[in-house]
Amino acid sequence: MPQLLLVDDDESSRVLLVQVLSSWGYDLTEASSGAEALRRLRENDFDAVLTDLEMPVITGFVLVRQIRAHEERLGTRRTPVMAISGHATLATRRECLRVGFDRVLCKPFDWDTVREALREFGGNKGDAALTRPLDVSSEVRSLLPSFFAARQDDYSKMMVALRNQEFDEIDRLGHRLKGSGGSFGFPELSTIGELLEVAARARDAGSCAEALEALGATLREAVSRAA
């Protein structure tokens, strides 16, 4: 069974990938930070690594540079490393390839693209990963309660951050929302996440407040719709 290391500080996105990729026949080890990922890599060999780009302290860019430097020092095999990004612009893709990534996977996830990347880079591919129908609806539905709880918690944190004019925190959590909303079937949440990112980077408290008001209403509607 192919062994994958999954690195993401957003638990909702991480758990979703574990659920889906496990159902395709992969064995997942989780890391919630770049530092934890480096410890896992020292302890085990993995067929491939999937890592979020925007994480505190050790970003995905720093992580892949350290992996490549370690491989070069020891003369070991090149481990395929795939970036997970909510900012999959052409410039971001070029930078990812330049620093040592093998593929960029976009949030919200396009599951056909994810599976194709794993076929190419995810170890021995495995019959299960190749032949099972591409239907992730049951996995997504089972995780909706925890997803909504996490987003409600992020909403509360952003309300506090707005009162304290902590725009970097709103930017970080808005980016997380942008990446996770569509993956769970709620693209309207991804749209609000992007609005929060833009407003926070502009230090626009009024626009942040409007976006957070929309987020509160949209979360209530989404929870009701999913019930």
C-alpha cells in the first residue's frame, strides 16, 4: 500500500484528504505543521508528500527546500512532493516548480486532478486507486459536522481579530476558508474567504465587517441546508 505524508495546519482539509485518499487505497500519515513533517520524514520513508503552502513558521516552500537539501546531502532518492495551494496562480506554480515541487494541487480540490497526480507520483499506484469510482460525496457528507464546527470557530476568532484590528489573523483564516469551502461543496464560503483575504490585506475594517456578516449568515444557511 503506498505510503503518503499529508501536511496541513487546517484539520478539516487534512481529514478530508485522509478520508478520500484512504478510500482509494493509500496509507496516510498526518502532520499539522512543517516541523512535525520533518520529524515524520526522519522516522519513515514515504512514497510521496502532499503539503499545504501557507503554514506558520515552516511553510510548504521552506519544507520542500529542506527535503531537497537533505536528499542532496545524503544522496538519497528524490521523494515526490506535491503542493496544496489556494493561490494557484501561474506565478505560484512556477515558483513551486522552481523550488522543488513536482505538482501543484489547487484548493478547492478537483478530485480528478488529485487522483491523476497520485497515479503519477504516489508510489506503486495500486489497483484500488486506479479502479474505484471517483465519488467522494459520502466522505464529504460524513465530515460536514466537524467542518461546520471548525468554520464557526474561525468565524468567532475573526470577529475578535476585527475588534483588535488584527488583520493578519483575518487574512490567514480567510485564506483557510477560501481553500476549504469549495472542497466541502460550499463554493460561496470560498468566495467569502477570498473577500476576507482581500479586505484584510488592505486593512479595510469596514469590508472585513461586511464579509464577516455575510459569513455568519452563509454558515447558518449552509448548516440548515446540510441538515
